[in-house]
Amino acid sequence: MDDQLSEHTRNILGLQLPTDPRWVNLAEIKMEEILTDHAYCEQKAATTCISLIQKNPEKTLLVEELSPIVTEEWGHFRMVLSELKKRNLPLGRQRKDIYVNKLIDFQIKGGSPTERFLDQMLIMALIEARSCERFKRLSEGLEDEYMRKFYRKFMESEAGHYTLFITLAEHYIDKKIVRNRWAQWLAFEKELMDSAEVRGDRIH
Ligand SMILES: [Fe+2]
Ligand SMILES: [Fe+2]
């Protein structure tokens, strides 16, 4: 499974820059901050899926496939919330999400409805892919065995999600167009990761 997923991560997921190995050590020190940031990532994943369903009611496959993802992401949110509770911590306030904001800046403005839809699918695929990679780092690199197992569960879920968004894009749009735009997203994300500060208080 590990090897399969590593290969998956390298080849299919296609992220062009692995996370800086120092990140997991920084995250370990700031686990409380990570949990709060993570909780909001899950919450945003759920709300974004709801909004995609609302905006695309005519896309039957999308509605069918994303409905259970809403439940799953909300379940993730609750799992993180209960970890915070165990530590006697409140949810805390939402942090500014620099990574996601920069990705949103890259999303096509104007363009045709199809182009906008494609970017909506691909930004989700990318966030899921990077989250999956980060959870993998945590599941392998944390000292605490319980937390390694905790993050392993998230990694497995998010691995399914990024492929789902690509699959949905390819269901509605020509595969070649999807692949070309995906390559642009991957290149942009590499630059973004390369220039971003390595900080242990954020999932991304
Ligand atoms: Fe999730
Ligand atoms: Fe997800």
C-alpha cells in the first residue's frame, strides 16, 4: 500500500515539488495550530463541495459523486474537532489561507463557463493532492504513533478525492484540454511551493 501510494503520489498525482522535509518537524511542534488550520481545511472542503452542487445542478454525475464527499469532509472536520477537544482546545479562529488564496488568483477570470468549471475542478484536485501529500508526511514523520495513524486515515481519503475531481473534469470536458490545463496548474503550484515560506502552523 505504501509503495503503491508513493508511486501514485509521484506519478499520477503529479505534484512537482515534494514538501520540504523540515515541515513535518515544524508541524510537530505546532500541532495545535496545525489542528485548527486542518479543521478549517476540512470545513472548506465540505462547503466548497456543497457550493459546486448548488452551481451545477444539471451535472448529474457531479451531484451524485460530490454529495457523499460533503458528508466525508464534514466527518473529517468532526474528527479534527474531537482531537482539539481532547487537548481542551477550542476550534480557534480561521487563519488566512495564503496557499489557497494564491491558487484562487491563478483561476481563470472571465472565460467561458466550461473554462471556469474546469478550473473549479482542478483547483479542488490540486488542494486535495497537496493535502494528501502533507498528510502522508505527517503519517510517516511524526514522533507520536497515535498521530501518525490519525493522519494516515486522512491521507487515504484525500487520495481518492483528488482523482475524483480529475475524473469529473474529464467526464464533462475533453481529456486533452483537461490534461493541458492540469499541467499548467501543476507548474504554477510548483512555483508557489518553491517560493513559500516553510511554516509549521499551516497544513499548506
Ligand atoms: Fe478531508
Ligand atoms: Fe478531501
